[in-house]
Amino acid sequence: MIQALQLILSLSFLVVIHELGHFTFARLFKVRVEKFYMFFNPSFSLFRAKKVGGKWCFRFFSPNVPSSAIEVKDELTGEVKKDEKGKTVYRPMTEQELQSLPEDDWRRYPDNTEWGIGWVPFGGYCAIAGMVDETKSATDLPSEPQPWEFRSKNVWQRLCIISGGILVNFIAALILFGQVLFWWGDDTLPLRNIDSGLYYSELLQAEGFRQQDKIISIDGKEPQTLSEVVQWLIIEGKQDVLVERVTEAADAEVASIDTVALTMSSDLGNRYLAFQNDFDQREREKSRKDPTYVKSRFVLIGEYFPFVIDSVMPGSSAEAGGLNKGDRIMRVGEQPTGCYYEVQAALREHVCDSVKIEVSRDAESNETGLTVFVNDQGKIGCAVLSPLAFYTLEHRDYGFWESIPEGIAFGWKMLKNYVKQFRLIFSKEGAQSLGGFGAMGSMFPKIWDWQSFWFMTAFISLILAFMNFLPIPALDGGYILFLLVEILTGKQPSDKFLEIANNIGFALLLGLLILANGNDVLKYFF
């Protein structure tokens, strides 16, 4: 529930500022904005507000206000006119017709925007007069463009109005990243500080890595953090890796340190997605069989840190087996376990069973006769020291003015990385990994943390800016594409063409939405 609440709050904030971008430029160029809504409001609204007769009027849980357009009738027959598809043709009310409405009729004041909150908690909209969008079709527009309509403005003004939402989302992301740095600073764990080497999953071991290899360079460049390693290998597809490897010689007392060159597979990114999908599927199957099962997280690469007990739960199997705070598990059954991840994997192989373990105690003696019972979750009832207990974090604080360029640089870097990652979507593995609202919600922590909330909000704002920039009809990028074509050709697309293009684009977006959220549903239930 906390994750869902954070997602709803984050998206609501981002949708509102996105639409405010459109609204601001529209009002700047004296275009009427008929409605501004957070969430959608078919038939009725949870809340509506508008300035009527110089005073603000408010309505709660009320039906929507009828349109200020009037059906066009044939002068001879008096029948309502229809277009070629049989849809009714409308015209705007004349000033005389507007003034004849009752004083408290909201339609009498078309220059004033109606603000509201809908009852469908998904997105929101800004209904700009004279624009074919998700709120109106071409037949809903009056036959002749009006001076206060979007379509009557020059192409550069229309381009600014359409680009306003993207621009605001992008700028908001950069500001939020800067503010996160200003308030909380930046904590990083440099790769050079992980002196014990790295842990590699089965996938990377198949690529030639060995446990505790230290990465020297990737394509001739030294990575600074683990996230940079993942970015270069999985997202950017870099292949040439140089590692430092400690080799234990059987007949030598001193181990040798060698430099080893590795070449990654060209399709490592797709193989990673497939491997993760299979891992997640196995974990979901275990969870379905046992509702109390806590799913494990797939770790591609991590710090090679020891499994050192921080505390033992009273009455637990660990306490009964004689484990103490400070013990380091060195062996589970017959399997040597040098790091935390190896202990985790070894314990999962002995669920609902007892197993002998060997621990290093006080760095001087080993205890080999300990026996613990592993529960159905692969746990023995103890808390473990985190990697940060063994490695030195580097913290940096930022002043207000210093945080601004740093936030811009960080946001731009995040955007470039996301764009590079986007290529993986166009594969079978990428399509299966695509997630919807469930996946977005899972990015937030399960406990409320303002630093994480604002960081994720900034990241989602970047995603919204990029996705809306894509040249797909029904998205802002589709409108921008048509406006650029108009600038080059000097010809404005017809309202009918825009309506058809929007319908096609909306169908594509709906299909993408179904695919992404369908993946979430399948992952949850199957």
C-alpha cells in the first residue's frame, strides 16, 4: 500500500505539472483552456471549480457541465446537420447566446478555465480550445477557426504549446535531482573501494568471470561504480573486459595475480533479460505454492562481502545451533561459501532440513560441529552485516548553487542511459520484461522515504518527458512531428487527418499499455 500510495502521489504530481506546461503556453498566447483536470472524469467529477460572475464556484460529486457548442441545423429543413460519417456537426455559441444563459451557468464564461478532479485515477488532461486531442474529435470543433482557438495560432505558437508539457517534465526532473543532492547529498561506493573483488552470477560466470575478479577496464575505460559496470555491459553492450584475478597455485604458498582479458557475448543484454525472467518465474512458482514464501532477488553482480552475523533472533534455529554475533559462515554442508550470496544459495538448497555449517569465530578459530535447521524460506534466523560494514562509502554534500549544475548533469546522464536501455525493449526478452504500473510501483521502497520518493519522481519525470517526445500520434511527440512537417511544407494537416492519426496512435498506446500491465498481471498470478 505504501508503494502504491507513493506511485499515485508521484504520477499525480507529474501529470499536473505536465498539463500546467501546456496550460501556461496556451494562456500566454491567449488560447482558451476549457478544462484542467487531474484524473479523467467521464460523466461526472469528484470536484469542479470555476470563476463564475467574478466569484469562485465549487461543486462536489456532480455531473459534468454541457459543452458550449450548439448543433448546426439546416436553414431550410431545420434538421441537424451530419458529417459524412453521420456525426452531428457543432458550432460555438454566439456571444448573444452565451449572454442569454442564466448568470450561474458555467458555460457563460468560456474564457475562465474549469478546474477539477476526476474519478478515474489515471493521468489527467488539459482541454485546449480548437485542438483535436483525447478530449474531442474533429466534429466537436466549430466549422470556422476562432481567434481564441489553438488551431488559429501560428505554427511556432502551437509548437510551444505542445512542447510545454515535455519541457516542464524535463526541467522538473533536473530540479528534483538537484534538490535531492542539496538536501541529502550523494553516497557512492567506488569500485576501487571493494578490495575483496566482486560476486558474479551464473550468467556472468558463463562469460568467463570468476568469483572475486576485480574489473580493471571495460573497452579500455575504468568503471567507477557497480552501476556503471552494469550500464556498460548490459545496456551499452560493451564487450572487452580486463580483470585482475588472484590464482591459487597448488604448489606455491603465494598466490599469483594475473590480468585476464574477457570478451562478452554480443547479445549479453538480451540473455540477461531472459535469465532474469526465468529466475523471476521460478520464484513466483515457489510463492504460489507457499503464500508465506519470500521471493529472492536476482543479483547479476555485487560486492563479494562475507556472511557475518550481526544479531541472532531469540528462539531461532541459529540460536539453537550455537551461532553468535560476529560469526562468519565459511561452509554450508560440503559447499565452501566465501560470500553472502553463496551462503544464501547454499541454504536454499537445504530448505526444511538440517545442515552442518562451519563458521569463523573471532578471526582465530573455526567451529565445524554446528548444525542449524533451514526453514522453508531458506532462512536460519539471523541478521547479517550489510556490504557497507566492510567498504568505505564516499559522501559528498552540495551547496544550493552547486547542486543546480550537478543536478542537471546527473539528470542528463540518467536520460542518456534510459535512451540507450530503450533499445532492449524491441526484442522478445525486452517485451517480456516490460512492466506497467505494478513495475513502476515496485521501484519505490516499501517504507516511506522522502529521498527515495523524490529521486524516483525525478526519474519517472524523465521517462514521461522522453516517452511523450516519441513521434507517436496521440503523444505530444506526434503533434510535434506534424508541426515540424508543417514548418517544412507550409501546409497545415487537416483536423480530420489529426483525428485519424490520433485514433491510430491511441490504439498503439493502448496496446502497449495492455502489454505492459498484462506482463505485471501474468507475473503476479502465473
